Amino acid sequence: MAVPRAASPRRPPALRWPGLLPPPPPLLLPLLLLLLPAPSEGFGHSVELAFAVEPSDDVAVPGQPVVLDCGVEGTPPVQITWRKNGVELPESTHSTLLANGSLMIRHFRLQRGGSPSDEGDYECVAQNRFGLVVSRKARIQAATMSDFHVHPQAAVGEEGGVARFQCQIHGLPKPVITWEKNRVPIDTDNERYTLLPKGVLQITGLRAEDSGVFHCVASNIASIRISHGARLTVTGSGSGAYKEPAILVGPENLTLTVHQTAVLECVATGNPRPIVSWSRLDGRPIGVEGIQVLGTGNLIISDVTVQHSGVYVCAANRPGTRVRRTAQGRLVVQAPAEFVQHPQSISRPAGTTAMFTCQAQGEPPPHVTWLKNGQVLGPGGHVRLKNNNSTLTISGIGPEDEAIYQCVAENSAGSSQASARLTVLWAEGLPGPPRNVRAVSVSSTEVRVSWSEPLANTKEIIGYVLHIRKAADPPELEYQEAVSKSTFQHLVSDLEPSTAYSFYIKAYTPRGASSASVPTLASTLGEVPAPPPLSVRVLGSSSLQLLWEPWPRLAQHEGGFKLFYRPASKTAFTGPILLPGTASSYNLSQLDPTAVYEVKLLAYNQHGDGNATVRFVSLRGASERTALSPPCDCRKDEATNQTSTTGIVIGIHIGVTCIIFCVLFLLFGQRGRVLLCKDVENQLSPPQGPRSQRDPGILALNGVRWGERGQLGRNEKRVDMKELEQLFPPAGAAGQLDSRPTQGAAAPALCEETQLSMLPLQGCGLMEGRTTEATDPCSGLAAAPPPPDGGPGLLSEGQAARPAPAPVTQPARSGH
């Protein structure tokens, strides 16, 4: 049903008088106003479409008429219709639309037979040429009255004591409870009788005349119900003996809506009569405004607010003592949604962004939804919602976005709505949207976008703007790139591999932007993984450990690692050994102790294999050190130091002993044996020249420099010529490697051997050295036997040594 709403009367324009003439006397002003012509449409102005009166919840009596109010203001003509449960209500003789927009149901009915019920949620809908608005929902329910589900029970009390009766019944609207004694309404002026709204009758200071039969009477617009009778018997006065204070009935948990009345019951007994007091569990004061105590201890809070919510404690105290009993109940006060900030009507040029903000409060916190011309508006496309739906943003607006937008806030206590209008300003002569937009992937990080110029109004175009975002990202993560007016293609770079992107274009003129082109999608190409960082650790004379950083993302792209290895003298690799992307190490065993191995590791995914990281490692030096220097028992040799003829005390003074020994060693050139227990990370020391003059390439075996040892995956050096020269020396040097060092040529041979054996091995070594005044090319470097696990040890310059008088069973090498 629909009815046009008449235009609201407009105020006549203000009267202006010639500057030389005085204004007319006040008595003549009404007469002059009567002589003025009626205002025409030219005097009026546009009024936003909004509700002046909205329907409210109501309870109806079956068979009786019901009127739902609705008042609208706005630019005429305004058409008003009604919805029931979200469906437009058809015209019928059963319901009539009044001239002011209200809805009248002539005979409210419940569902019987084939006729539908009039119960439901009703909405008033108003529409004019600018848009459509919907009122808050009004729930109409039928008045009902159930039977009593709690009847009062008989009671016996002593004179001076307390009696309590209770009844419970449900109904709409909430029934009004009264009490009768012997079929006569109770005198409510009697201060000993307390009637609580929830259906409780309390009688204090019992007397013999209080005996009788009590009935509970419940009534509302639907019906009247009378409960079963309950007899009260009052016996003689009590013995007067002392009784501990006790709370017969404490406060119940209540959930109310603002402006209702809260009744917190507390009935206490005892002898002497206890004093009842109230407090809040959180320590906040209860206050005095709207607070009263009913009867001997019931707390009444009128016109409750959200601030009244909390836990209330009833305490019964014995007079003059600290003896007390307590009971507590929680009060929850709900507040319907109300607006703190209303959305404001705005006008924006086409192609720009419009934003509406709507903030509501309530208890519990309300949920906010948006309507566009009465239809639910969700996020998507160029529409997005932020801040718990309190902010509505529409980007790239066009004529189709011109509408009335409503913010609806709703919670369990009620709902509220506010509306605002969006006007799209469209300049004449703007170009149309760019055409034939295409996007083609060029590489894993680039996409080429091309388009054609608009069909009309292209002379004033000053450029194009390309809008770019990931297809999976929200519109607010979009970014733009500007393109000159003479260019109809653009290469978008710095994109992510294997990712879908969305593109659209607008043409710009000095007067504004065109509407957006049709969006197009394109995905970048995939790419193979980068070479993984790789480090090698020698575990023994025939085993290696390979270490690298895991790449969990490889598993998401059907990838992992491939491992190859071979002796350098052979052409065929062993492998590939397939490893998952989460792997970070692998051990190679049963290797040739005399060979140099080439190890290759690469990462792969669905797009192919990446470049490999190559490492060369020699096990020859580790095996020779194992043969020359068997493992030693450091603790056993340390015990033999106690018999040394030097008389130096060791134990807790081991540091001082080392210093004294070094001084004596340098001054007198004594011969001695050196016991070495050295940590793995500081053993390597180049064999040639002072530290500042050593070739850094010599220290780069396996691609790891001296300062980078132990740092896996950080800038490992690839195999270079220096590394190959160390692993594969010239023929002359190779001959020295195979020969056993003699007294005169021990130092050069040791140097060559040491170059092939610079691997991170742990252990302790025992050797015998001799100080000479001749220049030794390996000065400052002494080789140490391998530890029990087979790894060779090195003694760098500056390392401390301990004397050991026991003889050496293996031939000593020349050098320090």
C-alpha cells in the first residue's frame, strides 16, 4: 500500500522594509501577513528525507484495533509503504494506511485456521526521488496471560517474626500482582505489609490478626488470574532466646532495560532483630538519587541506568557486634542502541571517494549495518566497511552510487537508525571510461597493461591513472601509477611472482576524472628459487655434514632441495638426493678419506630448478692427521704434569703456569712437549706470514672465510681460483705433499699439507717442537694431533701451551 505525503507547510520569507521607512507597528504585522500571497515552490528548499515519528513496540489485544505511528519529512512527493517481517504489506481491508502515514490494523488477530497472525516486526518505508529510508523495527505481540507456575505456600510464624508469600506468572504485558487476605484486598497503607512488583508479599512483626488465607491476583489487558490460597498461622510469642542472624531470601540476578525499576529483595531474621545494609561488591557507592529501602531491607532502584549494573551485597548484622551474614545478586542494565555520531549527507564529484561515519553506543554494544535505499549493503567491490562497520567508504563513485544510506544500530535492548544522502556531482563533457583494457604477464615481477582511449570527449584528457592491487587484497591497499596522455600501455614492475593482480584505468581532465574502466586480472609468472646458502662441516675422516637454512615456502609451491656430490676426480655425480623444503642438514658418510669432494645443493619448485651452490671439501688432511697423531687423554697427560721437574704448580693456577712457560721458552730455547686442548671454532690459522699479510683467499676453503666460520648461510663465498689452487696444488707441491717431511724440508711440507686441511675440526693434539733462530715460513703455526673423534687440531700463534715431560711416540714435525 502506498500513499503520497503532502508537502509540509513552508515558512514565508522574512519581510524587508525600505531603509527610510520605519517598520510597521506590531498590531499591523498580522494583517500584512494575511495580505501576502501564498508562498510558491520557488520559496521552498530541499529537505532531507527522514523520519519525524517512528513506530514503537506494542502489545495488542486480539480483536481490538492497533495503530502504528509513522511520520516523515522530506522533499515531496513522498511515498509511504509498510513492511511486515521484511516483506511489503499488501493493501487490504484488514489494514489501512492513514493519511499521515501511520498504519491501522482494524482487528488484531492471532493465527487461527488459514488466517495469518498479525504478530511480527513492522517497518515504515518512505521514498522520494532522492532515495528510500526504512524506519526502526517495531515488534507487535499479542497480549497473553499464562497460568501460575508458582503458587503461594502455607506458612507458620511466631508473633514478632516474618512471613513471606510468593507467586509467579508470565504474561504480556507484564502482569500487575496484588494480594488478598480472606478474599479482601490487602491494605497497602499498613507498613508491616510489603508488596514487591515481582509477586512477593512480606509481613513483618507478625500478629495474631495476620492469620488467614492469602491469594495472589495477577491482571493485565489480556486476563485476570487468581492463585491457590495459602494459609498463614501465627503462633504465640517466641521464647526470646538468642538467634544468629540469618538471611531467609537474598537478592536475585536481574537483567533490566534502562528506565525500569530494580527490586533487590533481602529478608533477614534473628534475635535480636538484625540490621540490614546494602553495598556494592566493587566498593563504589550506591548513591541516593532514585534509591529507597522498602520494608525492612528491600532495595529499590528507580529509573535504572547502565551505571547501576554491578553486584549488590545484602548484609544482616547483629546489633553491636561484627557478626554478619551476607547474600549477593547481580544487576545487569541494558541500554538500547543510540547514536553518538550521525552520518552526514555529502556531495562528491564523480570518480572520487565518499565516506560516511556512524557511531552508536548501547549495552550490550550494538551491531551496525548499512542500508542503501533500504537494501542491506555489504563490503565488496568499491564498497568497504571499517572500524566495526562504523565507517562506510565508497571509492570511485558514479551515478549508480547516488542514494540514501542508512546506519542501523541494533542490540538485544532495541534498535535505532540514522540516514544520510550521497549526491554525485557529474561535470558535463567528461570523457568516458578507457576501453579494451588488457593485462599480459611479462615476467615473474612485471605485467604490461594496454588500453584504448575513450570514445568521446578525449581532447581535454591530460593523462591516465592506472589503479593496481593484488586480487586478494581489500580495495584500500590499492595504489596508482600515472601515465601520460599519449601513452596507451604501461609496464608495471616490482610485482610479486605467481600472484594475481587487478588493474583498471581512469582518464583525467582539468574538470575531473572519467568513470573507471572495466577491471582486468593478470597473474605474474613464477620463478625458480635462488641458490641456497650452504656450509660444510667435517665430522670425521670419512663423513661430512651439510648445513643450510630451511625454506618452508618451498613446500607451498611443490618444491624442496636436491643434493648432488662426487669425488672431484670423477665426472658423474651421486644424486639427486631429494629433501623437503623444511630440511636444514644432511650427513654424507662412507666417503674416501683421501679424496676431495664436490658438493652441490639447489632448490626447486613447480617452475623448475634454481641455480646450485657448489662447495669443495677435502678429507685427505683429516685422515693424515689421524695417522700422525692418535687421540690423547688430556686428563691423563695433565695428571703426569704434576711430576714435571720444572716445579711449576698447576691446577687452579694453570693460567699463570702457561705465561711463565712461554717466557722461559722464549728466553732459553728449551725443548719441551706441548699439550693442546683447543676449541673447534678458533683452531684455524693460515700458515704463511704475519696475520695482516695473509692472503684472504687461503682462508676461504668451502666458501667460508675465517671471520664467517660457524655463521651458516651468511654470504658464503663461491668456489674461486684460490680455493681450487689450495685443493689442487701444482705438480711440484703435490710431490711435497706425498713425501714424508725431513729435518731440512719439514716446514715447507707442513705448509702445503696445512693448506689442504683447513676444516673446522675439534680436538686436542700433542706435539714436540724445537725453537730455532732460522726463519720458518710456517712461523707461528703448529700442527696438533687430532682429537679422539678423528678431527685434526691446529695451534695458532698466541695460543697457550702446557709442558708435558712424557716422551713422544710419534715422529715430531718441525716448526712451532
